[in-house]
Amino acid sequence: MNPTSWVTITMSIIMSTTLITTTTHWLMAWTCLEINTLSMVPIISKPHHPRALEATVKYFLTQTLASMTILFATTMNALNTSNWEISLTTEATTMKIITLALMMKMAAAPFHFWLPEVTLGTTMLTTLTILTWQKIAPLAVLMANHNNINFTILNSSAILSILIGGLGGLNQTQLRKLMAFSSIAHTGWILATLILAPNISILTFTIYMATTTPIFFTLNMTSTMTIKDMGTLWTTSPHIMMTTLITILSLSGLPPLTGFMPKWLILNKMTALNLTTEATIMAMSSLPSLYVYIRLTYILTMTMTPHTSTSLMKWRMPQKTFPMFPLTLATMMMLLLPLTPNI
């Protein structure tokens, strides 16, 4: 891609996401969401492959449908109330429609069907962008109006997302689709306390981003596309394998790793507010996801794939330098749990 085009697209994505976190007007928010969507289209279609073009069309149509729904709901609300302020949108029907549209943009269940198909047609780093950065804009709009959101809709979507995210990943062999279902499950955890405690939702999203980023960097650097490919990772670079292993366990939410922190805080908050039944269902629904992550760690450490030579280790292969940024993030995702009492 032309460097000028690349810089323009990157700045458009960054600026539109930054502006939407500060805007208070629905038209400005809708404009930023559209700029964000249009900026991602050339990035997804860049490989010039039929799968990439299919993913581009699916992404564009889904995001456009959600944006049109938001524009329709906010326009109807403005005609009735003469109000375009995001934080002052209190009309129940309008907020339900907007919430459902933003959930579609975030790929929260039951509007999650487009995400696995789109990620399968993109590159690893583009998938990382869709699963992390592209969720900031709709999440910021939900945060700005969290007091007026219907709790039943959000809570039902959270439980359904956690369950579908786990069950959907059980029969996947492509790592991009598997991580897409993982993203759906984590979106459910983010939405669970969006109304009750927005600060916990922000912490959950931040930890999810920081955990997912080094995993995708590792998969991209080692050209690992399927679960089968992960079995050869230890023969090329044992230290990268160990880092990836512990980061995946942190993503699953196992103590004493950092990924346990948001789940602990969410379940504790819901229990304190007498939402014990919902908290129990969410905890039980996360077990299929845990099985998926444990299966990945088993393939990473306890399986040996056939070799074309008698050498166990591929020391003859040129070793790539592991970037410091994902290594630092991976280390943080192992060791930050003791800071929980200070948060």
C-alpha cells in the first residue's frame, strides 16, 4: 500500500476513535463511526484475495446497517425531544434500538455471526485491530449513556455472548476464528458490568487488549494459522512457546495470572448487588472457553508433530528477534494480579 494512503487510513482510524470518546452529539458520533468503518475497508481488502473481498463486504454491510439504525433512532429521538445530546437520551425505545445497533458493531451475541467470517478472510494484524481497537468506539458510546441503557437487554447479551463464545470455539481449527469467538466471550464479560460498574468494564477491556496483542504478534511472527501449526512452535522457539502458553492461560482467566482479575471483580460486584443467579450462569458458561484454551496449551506443550529430519529442534532455522512490546505485555499479563486490591 502507498505510504501516504497508509498514513491517511491509520490516522483516520485513530482520530475517529479518539473523537468519539469526547463527543456529546449523536451526529458527530455517527460520523466518527462511519469514518472508522470506511477506514477499515481498504485494510481488510488489501490482500486482494477472494476471501478478503468477501470479508470486506460482510464487514461493510454489517457496520453500515448498524450505523443506519443508530442514525434512524437518534433522528426520531431528535424529532420528538429536540435533543441530540448523547448523555440526555432517556427515551426507552430509542435507547433499546441504539444499544442493539452498538452491540452489532461490537459483535456481541446475538449479533455476532459476522465476526468469525470476517476474521477468517483477513491477516493476523488486521484481525487484531478488529477484535481490539474497533471495539473502542461503540464501547465509548455505550459508556457515555450507561445510565439509560436497558439492563435486561445488556445482561442477556452478556450471558449469551459468554456461552456462544465458548461453544463456538470448540470445533474450530483456524486460530483467527477461534480468537474471534474468544473476543465474543470477552465482550460478554465487558457488557456484564457496563451499567453496574463502568470502571470494571474498562479494566476488563484493557486487560483483554493487553493479553490478546502479544498472542497475535506471536502468531503473526511465527506464521501460525491453525491449531496444528502450534504444535511445531516449540521446535522453532521454546521461549516464545512458553510466553504464548502463559499468556493464553491468562486470557482464559486462570489464577494467579492477570486475566483472573476482571472476572474476579465482575463476579464479586454482581454477587454484592444480589445478582447471584446471573453471576453463576456466567461463571458456568465460561467453562467451554476454558476447555478451548486448555486444548491450545495441551497442543503447545504435550504434542509432537512429525519431523522431516532426525533433529528435534530446528536450530538450523534462522531465529527471529521477538519484539520487546509484546514481550512486555505478555509479562504484565502474568504478574499484575497482586495489584487487584489497589484498583
